[in-house]
Amino acid sequence: MTKTLNFNKLLLPTYVILSSVIVSCNKPTPPPQAGPIPVNLDTVKVQTATYFDQYPGNVIALQEVELRSEVSGFITGITFKEGSFVRKGQKLYEIEQNKYAAAYSQSDAGLKIAKANLQKAVTDAGRYSRLGEQGMATKQKVEYAQTDVETAKMQVASAEAGVMRARTDLNHAVITAPFEGTIGISLLRKGGYITAGQTLLNTISSDNPIAVDFVISEKEISRFMTLKDRKLLKNDSTFTLMMPDKKIYPFPGEVELIDRAVDPRTGTLKIRLRFPNPKQFLKSGMSCAIRVLNTTPEALPIIPFRAVTEQMGEFFVYVVERDSAFQHKVTVGPPMKDKILIKEGLHKGELIVVDGVQKLKNATPITIGIPAAPGAPGTPTQGSFSPAKK
């Protein structure tokens, strides 16, 4: 009798072995135990520093006015070059002068008629008054004559007001420069129609000197009040300006005014500086940076810029304690080439991490052993510092 082999039974052990191998291969390998992070350290040193505090500013004109007409009509003349310097009283626009000249002549004629009527009324009143004294005119007639005099006087006053109004309109038909400054591009051309008090024609602004506005914290008010009252020497560098192209403006500024009140929403106060502008390098509306010279009253930590990390607008430095790096929150001052001033949060003699900070978290174990970073650049800012006096 022939026996039939059961292949399923023969293959079962092989399937079990292969399954075990596959399961064994898919089993996750446990991560290697993390060791200390290699870093480089530096010792915190304190120094006195001279530097510039920077504030974003906006250039504004000390005087600026929008030109609008007090009368309606068509522009009949434009007598200036756009973008040019204009002097106070210089004629800029003409608006239908013939129309307003005719209105003035008409009102002037009306005034002359009113004055003639007044003279006639005065003469008649005098005659009736004499006749009344002689009993040849009634009392009522005399009173009517006196009333005509008063009416004629009021008509003269009304005519005089009409002449004044017509003269004013005629004067307003010629628009002149209210002060010396630079005039912009005309918004209307010859033949354009102007609506009194509404249509904007142009803008004139003074440009030498010129002003820059910026805001300070309410904590800095006493400092700037002192700077305002202090008499600045010639070429004083307390207030300087950085142009949008990062060049330093060649003329120093001085405090023009300090605003009357702190904004309660932001806790800031507006400061206005005045700068000479003989070559018109500064234009109204320009953005710039105001630099205010400052000196630390005492020695403060100045550390490599690359040692500082930023998280959500706050700044931190890793300080070494017991072979681990702990995150310390600091208040930073201005950068100074490849270093930065620390106002609060660090003390002289502390060990800080200067290389390898990207791999650290709070309380991370560390070891010393990575090459020092070759001079990581900081934010270029003019400044200098000197060792603290012992």
C-alpha cells in the first residue's frame, strides 16, 4: 500500500522558522544611551562699554502743509517747477482770476451806490428836520427820514462786507507759498477743476532743518530729559542717524522736543530730533535708525554673540553648573561686532557655553571637546569697550 506524503506537515516547521526570523528582524533596536554633549566654554568677564542705543525713526518735516483752494473754479495757471524750492509768498496757482475780478468790481460798484444812497438819506433827513422845526413837515415825515438814514447805513455796511468777501475770493484765486520749502508734484494740471476746501493740489514741506521722530520706553524719560537740557558741543555725537543704506549721516542732531504725555497703551513717549539738511539727503517719510551714545555706569558682562540663543523673543545663555548646562534668561544690550553686552542675568566668573549651544536643552550633561567656531559674525555695530578699572 502506497503512503501519500503530507506536504503541509513537511512545510510547517520551515514556515515557523522563517516567521520567527522575520519577527526577530522587525523587532526595533533600542536607541543607544545618549552621552554628554561636547561643547566649548568661556569665562564671563565684565567690562565698561561705550556703545550706541538704536531706535527706529521716521523723517518728518518741521513744517508741512497741504495746498487747497478756498474758491472753486478752473486752474488757469501753474507758475512753479515741480519738486523745486519755493520762497514764502511765491505765486503757485491761478484760478479764474477774471471771474473773481469781475465779482469784485461788481461789489465795489454796489458799495459806491450804497454810499450815495446814504448821503441822499442824510441830506433828506436834515431838510425834513428843519421843516419840522418850522412846522412845515409832520413829525411822522421827520421820523421816516431818520429811518431811511439808518437803513442806508446798514446797506453800506452790507455792501462793504460784500466788497471784502469779493476781495478775499480774488486773493484766494491766486495760491501762494505759505513758507519756504520744497513743493511736490502737482495733483492737478492746467484746466483742472477745483472744489473749494476739498481738492488737494499739492504739498509743501520745509527741508532744512528737518526732524526725526522715534519713541522711547517710559523708563528712559529721565535720561532723555537730561540730554535735552544738556548743552551739546559742536559736532557732538550723542545723537547720530543711520541712513537706510546703513551709512552714517554726516551731521549730528539735537532734541527738538519731548512729547507731553506717555501713550498709556504702549508705555512709550515720542522724541523729536532736529538735523541740519543742507543737501536734502533726508526726505520726509524716510525710515532710518537713530543712534544715541551711551556708556555703562558700571562694568557689565560682554560675551561672544554666538553664546546667546533666542526663543519666542527672549534671550538665553547656557551656564555650566556641576558638569551640566543650565539655561539662564538674560537681558541683552547692543551687539558690538562679534560680542554683545548683557545687562542682566550673568555674573563675573561664570562658565558659559559658546560653541555647541544648538544641541543643548536645559540641564543637559556636557563635556569639553569640540573645535571652537571660527569667529561667528555678530551684528555689525559701531562701538568700543574698555576693561573695567580695578
